[in-house]
Amino acid sequence: MFLKAGIAAGFIAGAAAIPAATTPASSSTGYPLPYSYNQQPSINSAAVSSAAAYAGIPASEIPGANVPVVPVISSQVTGVTSHGPFSGTPTTTGALSNTPANTTIPMLPPNPTALRYNPNGTLNDQQPIPYTPAGGLGTNGTEPVYRVQSDFDYQSILLGLYQEWIELDLFHYILATFSEEEFTAAGLTPSDRFLIEFMADQESGHATMLSSLLGGPGGATPQCTYNYPFKTVHEAFDFTQKLTRFGESGVWGFQAHLDSRECAQLLDQSIATEARQQLIFRQFAGLFPMPVWFETGIPQSWAWTLLAPYISECPADSKRLVWQNFPALTVLNQPNSARWNATQTGLNETTGFGPAAPSSDVPANETCIGRNITGFDCSASISQNRSIPLSYPGREVFLTWEEPGKAVGPNNSYVTATTAGAPEFVIWVSQLNITYSPLTNVTTRNGVNYGQTIQPDVSTYEGDPAINGTMFIALTDSNVTYTAFNLSRVNPHVAAGPFLYQAG
């Protein structure tokens, strides 16, 4: 089962719903198997009657009212999620693999065709039709096929589905865990709670779309058991703005590389919504909503390393991922966004575990929550400016990291690994930039590695500090230059990380 052009009502408002074309499973064609359960479009008669009554006209006069709609995939179909750590024994270990052809991808010169075009403001090639310039991918009239086209596509979108499932669960979990009184104390209203519920509904749609691109539930993966590190409402929002940060950045890192341009198009349209969710959760956490000019992209293995610690256990029919899990990296003096003066952050002021561990709440005389002083308040708000920044160029950053070989992720069935040499640098990945700072004072005590670095002073463009917002750092054995488009080439040189650094 796969999506053909225009198959789902809702992709285009008012479009007729065309059932997805079912192709018999065939080892010769490689087409995916049919759906594992009936996901045929249907008409919600009660909703149609309600719409007609509200409009005061017959349903037959409302365009699209009698068009069948594809249902969303939800935990009611895939099984109810649960929470807590994994306590069993893994039956499989390691990332999905066959026989890699090489250990690294060679550095090659630019594609010669990439240097051919002359951007001189005129039309250099014959137009295919009036009002349309020559060029573009997927513009030659070929019917779009909304289906993964390679192992790279499948594994990238499968990673995205793992991310969508945890977000769907997390948003519901926050609503179920904290009382209305706790939300009110954090400065949030019933309308804010409804917004979280609506964002969970969005995740149902995203999970449905990605499952369809993978061939339907039979080619996708179900929800899992999750383990979260927060204890309070404010901690929950700080964790969630970090989780949605790497969820969004993970897709920006791979979508331009997909073989299926059709899949990339739909991903862009879903991640545009994910970006708004991250902004909302920053506002709920009392952070400035968008302190950067550009959002960064990260490699799939970085996103999987960040996500895996929060997935405890997955069903036996879950699909396995190929991506690497790097050894864990931790910032010991992670700037505490709950402090009115984050420069007073001490060591270990995060709660719980993992690379997205939220800032822990602090005593009332030190907190910015409910402080009600402009520039020093971090109560939920449309926008909160900080008179004292969370971090700053020249700040000493203290680090600790693990050795490879630790069991992580679903069912403890993945193992951290690195091909890098001894770490010598900290790579800072934010906006359009990467930069390095030296890793110094490296020591090992009781099997744990320690070191430190200095936060760099770099800008994307004049007036835009590159290191800001919720961004990414890792340890590397070299300081080779990479760009936003080929950042995944750094993976063989990553010794530990990534970690979400709370720069602003």
C-alpha cells in the first residue's frame, strides 16, 4: 500500500478522497504489503449531520461533506502506550545492518553540473511551457508517487515516525499527569491545555501520514513505552521544547536528501507545524519563542541518539533502525532556564536523565517563574525577554561523557558506538553554522570522562549570534569544516554526543 497522487482527503481542502491504490505483495516488484488493518476512507455521518444543521442547509449542498475521509492511526489501533524504564533482557542488539561497502564516504569535488548555471537574471534555457522556467525536480509531468524510494528514505522516515509517536504520547501524558491547579500555578489557562490537546491531534495526523509513506501500518512501526525525566509542569515544558527541537532539526537534516521528492514535500508541510509546536512549548516554559534567525538541521544518527534514551520498550513487531547511537555527552553546568540569573547555575541543575534533561526547578528566591519583573520573569507568556542571558561567549562549559558499548533505546537493544579517535574538539551546531572549540583538561575518573571548553563567539550574520536557543554540541576528534548540507559526514569523527545545549 502506498500513497498515489491526491489519495487522501485533507491533503488538499475539498479534494475528493481517492482510496489508496492497493498493489499485491510481490518479491519481484518489491511493492509493500497491503495494510495490516482496514484503513479504508469512510464518512462520519454524525459530523456531516452536525455541519449541515449548523450551516442550515442540506449536507448535499456542502462541498466535500459526503467525501470519505482516511482515518488517523492512533494508540487505540496500535495498542495503549505505557510509561517507565525497561527491565527485561534484549533479544536483539545493535542497529539494523547488512554488509557496509565502506567505513567512510570519500570527499569528492562538486558535481560539475552544479557549477554550470549562470545566475545572470535572464532565462538561459528554453522554457518548457509559458510562465515556467526550465529546471526543477519532479516538474516534467510525471505522476507523483508518495512512497519511499530507497533504504535511505525508509530509514529516515521511520525515524521520523518514532519521533511523532513519542510526541503524541508526551502531549497526552502532560495533560494526564498534571492537574488544572498545577497548570494555573504555571500561568496557563484551560485554553492552553486545549492547545496541547490539539497539538496531540496534529501528531496523530503526522503519524498517519508517515505510516502511509512507509506502506501503511504493516510497513511502519507502532507506539512504544516511554520514560520521561520531568516532575513539574515547568520541567515538562522545558523537556518538551527540547524534544520537539531535535524532532524538527532531525527532519531538516535529511529531507533535502530524500530520493522521494514527494515524501520530502509532505515532510516539509508537517515539520512546519512541528516548528510552531516547539515555539509554543518555549513560550510555555517562559523562554523567548524564536531567538535565532535560522533553524538548524542535524544528521539522523544525532536525532536517534537524542531520542533513544526516552524510549523504554517497543512491541516485537517494531521495525529496527539503522542509525548510530553515540556515547552519551552531558553538560554538567547546563544553563538553568528556571533561574532569574542563569549565570548562577551550578553543577547538575537538570532533573532526570538523558541529553534533553530539563532544567530543574529552584528555590522561590532564585526562580524566574512568577517573578513578575520585566526581564527576569519566565512565566508562560507570548514572549519573555531575559535581561541576563542564559549563556554567553567565553562561558566555561564543563563536560562529561561515556565510553561506547552501553545498551540504550527500546528494550536496551541498541548499543552506543563510535569510530572516532580520542576527542579533541567540541563542535557547536546552530543555525547555518558549525564551529569548534578546543576540548581541554581531559581526565578520566572512575571510568567517567571529564573535560571543559569555552563557548565561542561567532555570528551567522552581523547581529545574529550563531550560538543561541536550544542547540547542539558534540565531541569530535578533528575540526574539519562541514556545511548544513553535508553535516552527516562528521559522524565518523563524533566521539560522544550530541547534547542539547540551552544557550538561550
